[in-house]
Amino acid sequence: MYIHLGGEKIIRSSELVGIFDVSIEKSSKISKQFVMHAQQHKVVERIGEEDPKSIVVTKSIVYYSPISSATLKKRANIFVAYA
């Protein structure tokens, strides 16, 4: 199965590690460090010109997507149960 991340970017669902709202970068020190590490190793790709709404982590690349994390999760058939 494939997941459309926005623009012309499509990934295999088997490559997907996680989908996060972009606000996690501001609210979590660990998330911020993870993204900074990925940027230093040049494995971050921004999709399109729009402001990013989500961060998609794959086995090899971190994407900033203009599509909301909720929409991407639906596309990936990931349903998170909130306790």
C-alpha cells in the first residue's frame, strides 16, 4: 500500500515509522532533537511550498507534509485509541 504525503510525494506504507503533528516539534525537547539530528544528516525533505502541518518519519527520511496528521493517519489506516 502507498500513502500520498502531498505534492508529488508518495511512500510505501511499509517504510512508515510514524506520523506526528508539527506542533510536537515545539512541545517536546526529544522530538526537536530528533528533527535537528535528521537535518544535520540531510535526511529531511519539505514537501511543497505550504506551511507544514505534519512530520512523517520513515525508515530513511523525515518529511514535512502540508497535509494534517489526522488525514495522513486515515490514509494509512492507522486509528489511534485515546484512553
